[in-house]
Amino acid sequence: MAKSRLKGAVVALLATVAAPAIAYAQNASLTIGMSTTPTTLDPHEDSSAPNNATSRHIWDSLINLTGTSTNEPELATSWKLIDPTHWEFKLRDGVTFHDGSKFDAEDVIASLLRARDKKSQGFAAYTRSIAKVTASDPLTVVVETTVPDPLLLNSISRIRIISADCAQAPVQDFESGKCAVGTGAYTFASYGPGDRLVLKRNPKYFAGASHWSDVTLRFLPDDGARLASLLSGEIDIIEALPADGMKRVEGSKELQVIAGQSSRFVYLGMDVSRDVSPFVKASDGSALAKNPLKDERVRRAILMGINRPAIVDRVMQKNGTVADQFVAEGYMGHSKTVKPIGYDPNAAKALLAEAGYPNGFQLTLHGPSGRYVKDSEVLQAVGQMLSRIGIKAQVEVRPWSMYSDAYAAGEFSAFLGSWGVNTGETTNPAVALVATRNKDKGTGRYNGGGISDSEIDAVLARATSTLEQSARLPLLEELSNLTFNRLWVLPMHYENVVLGAKKSVVYTPRGDKYTLAYDVKLAQ
């Protein structure tokens, strides 16, 4: 059914910054080995790195968030702040969806409101400030926010623009291909959940037809299978090159290692809300009357008991950097007054005794398998280290598809989590990971530890409604101080980006670790 269109004159607009043209190559195929598996093709169902990276191949956003976290025009050619709570976006003229229908403001309105209102709340952290979306003509959209939102442009870049025809469509219509219709560089060909997504070049893409006529995204969370596919020549480029396969790739005449720095922060989350936590027992296996993880001294002892430099150096084989807060030095919100905590097992034992646990306790560590760099191996190393300070740790890992919702819902006592800090500042991870969980406000979506700190919430409310950067900066730093001096989450490391590829392709790693087919180019 053809979608109804806004009435009014169509105003032709010139792009203030033209989208970069994509070099065209006839009949060139590309296969990417993805390290994680998306849980859905519906671009508004659940915001996670594998879902968002996959969706970018089919759908565009108003704004393109680059690999260095800068905002560039995409379906919007320009934007401006009308007043503190109103943003105007001028839309690109002449863009069509893969089915030939014309893109305009109606699609933008439907997409932004769908992402905001879906029951899954997957995009609530990005859409929580959106009050209204209106259009004065088919190529002009105004977004009204409930409060001044300094991160609105970054948030808007996360929302894929679908056809208004599919605004009420169920997830199944996207995965069957019926609604997998975007304006992006590639069109949907077929989808095998847990296996692969096959795409075709969009010859009418507004930025220029892709150099790849066919793209296959293979979902290979198993390190061995992913490496074997690269070594056999079956795959052109793989994500998360296993550390133990690096020498084989470096020694190959046909292959290369591609490395870069990511913005992904990895941490240990702790259940700090329940009086009795489900996966904590006394040292003899009996029930505990209270949850030791609620005691800051215990959390500090756990972090002191983990030799993070050794984990990065040996377990991750240098594919990471030890972290002490959400962002590294040089990023907005990094605080010089966060007190780094080093490896000190003797001090850790003393703190446990002071907190009333001289014999330690039993603890189950939960984590994903194949989602983060050496995730299960990192957890095993943590468990062994904790045993040396008296905490008998058991490790349980699950596939990402079975793990993600469980840790976000707070089902575990201690868990491995991560966040791609693609805004380059601290409010983005704070809203998701440490703000008090509030579905209506869109905060705490991945606050699996049940953190509720009124000071953090107050500072975050100010930081997310202050537009002036000089006034925001001390608030961003205070978020780091409150989170990490109180050890609401235990910082582990920042991941590096390490890929393996054929020498016939060229690729520049992104800070968000997305591997996007249209950024992979043929070597000259």
C-alpha cells in the first residue's frame, strides 16, 4: 500500500556537505566474518553493537556517525538549533527507498517515534528526550525535546530511517525481507538467523553505487571457525582476529593484520541492590544473610585482587588497555581525581576481613562467549585470581543471544559487560550503565547491578540538559568520580580493534568496532 504523503510544497534543498561517493566496481563480491550475531533485523527493536552494525548496511540515518564519533550529513543535509529545545533538520531531496518509493519527512517522523515508543525500549537511551517530531514541509523536520539535549545529534545518528509503511510492522516482517527496505547502500537478498545476511548493491544509492555487487555477512562467533574461514580464503575480512591466530596471519603472503583503537569499555558489574544475591554463597556453600557486593570494601577488594595488566598482556595478548574509568585520558569526562586501583592481593584479603569475610565467599561470574575480546578467557583468569584472595569463583558463559537480555535485566550477581562509548564523553555510558533504572525516562537500560545513586542521577540530569560545553565538562568529570571512586562498576579495560583480512582489501578500523562493507575497499 502506498504511504500517505504530507501536503505542501516540496522545497528543493542543496546539501551543505555532500555525502562521499562510493567507488563502483563491477561484479566484486565481499564476505565479512562477523564476531557476533545480531538478535534481530528490526533496526528499532534492540540497540546493540551487532544489531546496529548490521542495520547500517540496509538503512541510513539522518546523520552519519563516523568511525571517529563525528557527525556528518546523511539523509539530513543540514541542521540547526532553533532554540534550546527545538532542532530543525533539512532532508536530502531525490532519495528513494529500495522499493522505489520516495523518502521524505513522513518516514523520519515514523522512524523516530517508532524507535522511541517500541515496547522493547532498546533505543530509549537515545530517544528519551524526544517530545514531538513535526514537519513544516516534506523536506523539513523539527524535533522538539523535553529538555535541552546536548547529545541529540549523536542520538539521532543511531536511529535508522525506515519507510513509514512499516511503522507498525512486527519484527518478523523485517527478518523475512518484507520490511527490510531502506535507503542504504545495500538491498536485502536473504537472511538466515544465526548464519548469514546476504545483500546486493543498491545501484541508485544517493552517495554512489557500492564497489561491491554482493555482500555476505557471515555470523561466526566461534574464534576457531572465523579464523579458519579467513585462512582458507572463504572470507575476505574477519572481525576480532583471535590472538592465537595473529602469527599465522602475519606469516601469510595473502593476509594482513589490521589494528586500531576502539572506544569500547569493558567492566565487571556487581549486584549492589539485592539484600540477598542469587549467585553469592558463604565459603562453605551455605546461604548468606546479606549480599557482600553491596559493601564498597568488598568491591574494592575484588578489583584489587584482579591483575588487570596481566590479563591485557597475557590473556588478551595486548589487544587491550587497562581502564580506570569510562573514557581514557583526552576524552571529555576523564577525571584526574578518580583514584586508580592497582593489583594488591594482600590488601584485598585485609579489606575482605575488615568487611566481615575473612574466609571469603563463593561467587559465580557470568559472561558472554564470543562477544568481547577473549571474554570467556578473561573471566576464567579473573576467577583464578579471586580464588587467591579467598573468593571461590565459578565461571558460567553463555552465547550472546542468551546472555544480553539476562545481564541487562539484572539476573546475575557478578557479570562481564561492556559499552561502546561512541559519543567520546561520559553521559552516554552513565545513562545506560549506572543511572537508576527508569523505563519512562529511558535510563539504566543496561544497569544490571541495580545501581541507584541519587548524586549520579542528579549530576546526570544536569549534564544531559546543559548545552554549553564549558558548563558540561565539570559535570562529565563528576560522573566519573562518583561512579569509579565508589566502584559502582569495576573497570577492566578498553578493547583494541584487531581484524584479519586478505591483502586485496583496505579497511580503516572504527572506534565503535563496526565493520561496514561500504568502508571496505579494494586495494589499488
